[in-house]
Amino acid sequence: MGFDTIFICHATPEDNDFVRWLGTRLTGHGYKVWADLFELKGGTPFWSTIEDALRHNARKVIFVVSRTSVDPMRSGVRSELSVADAIKKKCGDAAFIIPVRIDDTAFSDFPIQVHQLNAIDFSKGWGAKLPELLDTLEADDVPKFPNEQAQNFEKWRASYVRSSSVVENSPEPVLTNLLPVLGMPQWINFFEHNEEVSRVNSLLREKKIPAAQSFRLIVSFLDLPSLAALSPESGGLRVRARISFEKFLAGGSAEV
């Protein structure tokens, strides 16, 4: 293979969302893109694969600058950047590495290999700076392969599928419970009121009254005294109709 690929150097997994977004956009514009988040499969020799992609395929290296990627403890990112810097010197392309900043990382914290390079700042919004990156690639005659878009998009799609199936450790609301139902209501009651409909709706929600409203009717398992006690502000409540719970389940009509 020739030097025809855009290599994205980034911190995994912290910067993966941006890399997926950027990779799909660059692929859509016809570029070949390499990133370890979808190229490295189980059992793949890790560093040899990355180094081979850098040394034998990379036409440009996009270094994703973030608080995580500039951390001196991220030896993997620093190793990739060191190899890229060596290739830059060998091929004589001063713009071989393109830094793109995605957060508020201070420019003074950039690694020494990219410290004097002009960075494209994506930190205020990803989409707004994409044209600037595309202009940079076009100005340097990075090759495009529009006929291979379908195959390349499939790589990114597979990456999204894998990431979407990852188990996330985070709290979530409980939508059910294991409390036993001790008994069913005897009646379903239909109450009529003479208040403003929106006001009664707000009242039912505010006081968490087990009831539903349809125009000027309130449907509830509660009887009239219980409902009146919970919502004394609702005026003119009276029973309009009712139906036994068993008859309701059987599809019967309310009794006036």
C-alpha cells in the first residue's frame, strides 16, 4: 500500500466519540482513515499493527489534543506521536502532523512534537472547524478514494455497533417493583367537575392523585369522599357514573 491514509492518533477510549465523528466525515469526503478503535481486532499484534500503519500507509497524522491525550502517563499516545515525528523529519513534510484540539487543553501543555504546529481548534464546536481541516488536507493533495466509500463506511458502522453494546455503569430509574398487589378496586368512578380543565390537571399531577382526566371528567379508583379529601380545591365534584372493576375488564359500560 502507498502513503494514502489519514492516521488518527488519540487517547482511547476517552476521545473515541470525536474520532468516530471525524472518521465518518473524512470518509464521506473520500479519504482513507485509520484509527485503532476499529482497526484492531482481538488477537491483533497491537504495536506492530499501529507502527506498520504509521510507517507504511500514513500520508497525514491527525493528533487529537485533549486533557487525556497530553497526559505524560499516556505512553501509548506519546509513542505514536514520537514515531509520527520521526516520519515527519524523514519525509520532509513539515505539516505531516495536524493537531486538532477538542477541549480546553492549554496550548502550553501540547507535547513538544506539536508545540510549534498550528492547531485547529474544535473545542468550540466540531462542525464549524471541519471545513478548515478539509482545506488543509486538500491543499496538501491528500488522495481521495470516493469509489471505496461503502467499504470504509462499513468499518465505522461496525465500530459504532461495538461501542453501543458496551455495558455502562451508571444509575437508572426503577420502572417497576416487586410489591405484592393485596387486592383490586371494586369500582372505577367517573367524577364531573366545574373547574378549569388545565387547573384540575395540574392539581392531579401536583398531588400525585391516582386519576386520569378526560375533558371535565376525572376517572379514578377513589370514591368521592377520598378524592374530595385529596383535592379540596377542585370545586363541584360529583359522581357522574361508575362501573365495577370486573365489568370494566370484561368491556362493559359505565352505570350512570
